[in-house]
Amino acid sequence: MKKPRRSMLFIPGSNAAMLSTAFVYRPDSIMFDLEDAVALREKDSARLLVYHALQFQGYRGMETVVRINPLDTPFGLKDLDAAVRGGAAIIRLPKTDCAADVLRLEAEVDRIERECGREQGSTRLMAAIESASGVVNALAIATSSPRMDSIALAGFDYVVDMQTQRGDGIELFYARCSVLHAARFAKIDAFDVVFSDVNDDEGFLKEVALIKRLGFNGKSLINPRQIDLLHNAFAPTQDELHRAERIVEAAEKAEREGLGVVSLNGKMVDAPVVANAHRILELAKTSYSQN
Amino acid sequence: MNNQLDFDLLDPQENADGADEVRQLLRSSDLEMDGDIQVFVVARDRSTLVACAGLAGDVVKCVTIAPAYRGTSLARKLINEVQHVATMKRGHNHLFLYTKPHNVPLFEGCGFYKLVSVLDSACLMENTPVGIRDYCEILRSFRHAGKRIGCAVINANPFTLGHLHLVRQALKQCDWLHVFVVSEDASAISYADRLDLVRAGLDGLERLTVHGGSRYLVSKVTFPCYFIKDTCVVEACSTAIDLLLFREFIAPALGITHRFVGTEPFCPLTRKYNQDMHKWLESASGDGPALRVVEIPRLEVAGRPVSASYVRQLLGEGDFEAMATIAPGTTVALLREKYAVRAGRGQRVAQLKSLR
Amino acid sequence: MEITKEAICGTLESNDLLVKVAPRDELEVVISSAVMRQFGARIREVVEETLRKMEVSHGQIMIEDKGGLDCTIRARVQGAVLRGSECGELDWRVL
């Protein structure tokens, strides 16, 4: 059963203190940022900090993501070397505009895995959509490579490209839907944008409720405080939990009795519904064990 | 308080408005902006200036943080930034810092180490725990046995018969003499040439060691006023830091008991320095053993005290014959070969006369 | 790797360290730390191991430690050495 990926905590790769301690917050994923959070002067040193942090035992067992600089910058390829060799689970590619961007990244990852003896295919890719192009090409991007793990929407650059600004969320509506559909079609995960006002819990929870309804797997976070808020909001309700338990019970019963069809209350229950019920139970397990 | 502060560099010569902002911030902490600062590292909260640190060569000074931002580790960020800029952009990785004594703990937290302090007014620090320590270790390897170990510090711009006279007289009064040549390259004659001329001029004399200078002795770090042209307010110039460093570190490393200096008829600042030597080096209280300061009357030739500035004037006039009466042949030869004036004679004379 | 110029890497923030390198004829490692007694030896061990792997045989390496973990020490020392070297490029096999 797949691990839940509700929270992806952004950590600036140049901040040694945060790299040393962020694992204590236990987000579902941790993203070490070598791109926007790092000043030009420190790109080289941040790369080294992240390379070593990836191997630090505090992060063992946690899903590590590294946001590299775009490959057409002087930094991108070097970042990629550090990330793949350091053992990052996922590479997050910023400003992914088209499938070719992913393919180019994939070719480099193939090469580096070979060179350093890392298991071929073990490094997965996350495409960050930050522009109109990216949104329009989301489907092609999501299906471009077997390494594709997830697709994330990045709000700040996207709204600039769309000549608007962040507001109540309507400005992201199409982008969110596009990214979600692409993700579901490609059977990969979808992540929502960062909520940057760390003091506005109410606003944050409203947005979380919305994206949970839409079906996002998780959200990017910039402050550890947001982790618990998010996990609680994503936890299944008692009703959802109860219903899921009954569905799973029914499925197990059908299996024991060798029946081809699962039924509950006289109604047929489809396979996707059963899978979803499992997912809810898994989510519940994580939520409640953390609290 | 906003966590995100922006660091920037500010050139006080080129950015008059920025310089005014810095001046105001400094004044609010009772500090004046020194004229020799080449660049300020500044921190802004949005567009408001909240902290600054000035760099004059390898000396950090004019450091202040707006009261509302103190105690927020801004000092560490600021000094960190200063060190990065100084090392990577300006080629200075060994830095010195001037501050008031009550701020010493703050800068110790930023990787600076105390050298000497003058009562309540000033403290000199450096950004390494082994700077002065390593230097003294090197000096110690030049120690000589003896009851009276002398020291003379000369700029020798250039070496004259007056310097030779000083050394000869000093040698009569001590068992071994250490001669230091000021290494700051701020004089008409380059440091390398000055040092060569001193060695050449003292060649053949025994019981003496010629040392190249250092940042720790009569340099822009320890005695900045000495290198500023037209220093009018002599009283405001501090000589204490330089003299205390000498007494607490350099003299003990070499076992120096006597400091020799020529009487100063011309320059008020040098005259003050000589007077202050008695105060800081001879007083019973103070770290490091008390020294004897011996003033040796300046050599006179044809009724006139010999001075390096007069040699430079003669150089400007091209009068090597007159120069030979007050400077050794080696000095005259080098000046003729390397520093003789070709064109713009009048201007050059004025220039040479006014520099130290 | 050869340290050919002065360089600096790191910060004075908690859990970090500031590393300064300079060319010298011999190898000298100078460490200052608030937790010198408890961790001084460990810091030196990690620094020397990192220098060895990069084949740095001479230079002055000065560490102002504010509680950096081993992974941070490695990163900062490597960063300073790379910045102080001519080529500045990393040979990943060496790390």
C-alpha cells in the first residue's frame, strides 16, 4: 500500500540548521530546495549541504525530494549529480513546460545512475508546473516517462505568467483541474501550491479543504507548523472511516467465499471503490498514529 | 519583525544618499563615519537601513545595528557577510575589527578574538585565534640572548644617514638590536625597495636583525592616523593600540627591553607617538613588562636635521649630489634608477613631500 | 586538491560552521567551538577525514564551529576547499 504524501515540507538547501533538524517534524516528504531559496553565491555550498544531508540518518525512512535548478542554468546538472548520487528519492524539476523537459532530465538521470552505480530507475521525477505552457502540456508531461512520480503546481510563477495574482483560488482553478486530471490519467500523484501566509491558519485550512475535495494527494508547505494542520485536515472523518471499514470487510468476505463480485447492502461495489477504501484506511492509520 | 533582511554593498564615495543614511545610523550610536572606509556591508528591512559594517582594507569598523534589531543574531549574519565579501571579493581573509570594549563579547560570538584594548575606549580584534600567536612564534625564533635587547621601528622612506645614525647609536646601548621596517605600502618608495635599502644601508653592522614589518606594528590596522595625509587633529589620534600590541606581544616574543626612536623635529604626529611611547611602554602598570624608551637626537648634516622627506624633495628636484650628503650610496643609486622624476617635475615634488 | 587562494564557506548561525582556507606550506587545522571539550576531537576527526579524501596535504583550514553536525562539517570543509582551489570542480568519486 502506497505511503500517504500529504505534506511536502520545503527546506532551503543553504540553511544548515534547518537541514540538520527538519526531520523532527516528520512530514510525509521533505524537499531540499537548491533553486529559488538559494542565493546565487551559495549555489555551490548548498549543493554540498544537501548532498550530505541526504545521507544523514535523520532522513532515513523519509521520502527525500530535491528541487534542482533548471537544466539550462549553470547549476542544474551539478545539482542533479549531487541529488542522484546523494540518494534523493525524487528530483523535482522546476518550470516544466513540456514533455521534452522531462525527457531531457530523464536522460541525464539515466546517465548518472549508471555512472554511480545506483539502481536504474530508482530515481523518480516530479514535474513542477509553473506556467501556462506547463498547464496546457500537463497530460504530455505526466505521461512522458516511466520515472514520473508526481506532478506539482507552483502558484507564484504561474499567476505571474497568467498576468494575474494570488487571491481566493479562482485564479488557479483551471490549472489545478488540469494538473489533477493529468495526474489521474497517468496514475501519478498531484500536489498543490504553497500557501505562503504562515500566520493565516484559517485561510490555509480553507485552501486545504478545497484541494482535498478536488482530490489532490498533498500540498507543498513552507512552515513546519502547517504540517499538523494539514494532516488533521486530511484525516478521514469518522463516517468516511466507518464506511471504508465496511467496504474492506465486504471485499475480504467476497474473497474468502471465492465470489467474483463484492457487494454491500445488496449493491455492487466496484474495484476502484474498494481501492479507495483501502486508501482511506491507510490514511487513517497514519493520521491517528501521528496524533 | 520581518525575518527576511537583505544584505547589500554600499560604496560611500559613489552613493551619496546611501552614505548619508549610513552616517545617520552611525550617529544614532554615537559613531562617526571614518573617511577611509571603502565599502559598507548594509542590511535593510525592506528599504530601511538597519545595520552596517564598514571595511577599510582589512579593518572592519563603524559597525552598528539599529536598537530594535539587536539580539536577533543580526550581528552574526552581518559579520558573516563582511567576511564573505572581504575574502571572496576583496582578497582579505585576515580581518581586524575595532569596537568599544563592551561589544567584545558580541564579536567574540562572530569569530573575532581580542588583541588589545585601551581602557574603555577601543578594542582591536582579529578573526583568527592564532594570528598574533603564530606571528609571535615566528618572532621567537629570532630571539637573541642579552641583558639589553633593543628595537627600532622605521618607515625609512627612504633609508637615510639619519636612520644609520639612529641604529649605530642604539647599538651602543644594547646587546642586540631588532630593526623593523614598516610594511604598509603607502609611501612614495615601495615597501620592497624600502626594505632592500634598509638591508643594504645596514650591511656590515653586527648584533642586529632586520625584520620585515607586519599588520601588528605601525600599520593601517594599528595606527591608521599615521597613513592619512594632512592629519590635523593630532590629539585625536590614538597611538595606544599600536604601542600596547608592541608591549604585550611583540616585545615579550623577542625579549625586547629598550625601544629606540629618533627625536622628531618636524612631524607633530610622530612627535606625539614618541611621547606616547613613554606613557604606554614605560608605565609600571600594564600587561607585559615595562620597557625603556630611549630618544636619540636626530643626526644633523650642515646644521640641518637629516630627514627622509628632505631626501624626497631632493629627488623631486633631481639633486642627487645634495642627496649623497644625507643618504648612503645605495639609497641614492636606487632612487636614481627607479624613482627619478622625468616629467611633471613640480607636481611630483609636492607629492613626494607630503607623503610619509 | 590544492588550496591556491583564500576562501570562505559557511555561516556563523547555530548548527553551522564558518570555514576559512588559505594556502600554506604545511597543513594546519585550527578549530574553535563553544563545545570544544565535548566535540573538539570529533570535529577534528571529521575535518581531517574530509581533507584526506580530497587529498589536501597543505593549507591552513580554520573552523569557527557553532554546533555543526558531521554532515554539515563535511559540506562546509569541502565547500571552502573547492572555492579555494583552481578548478573548483567536484570529483564525486572522492566524496
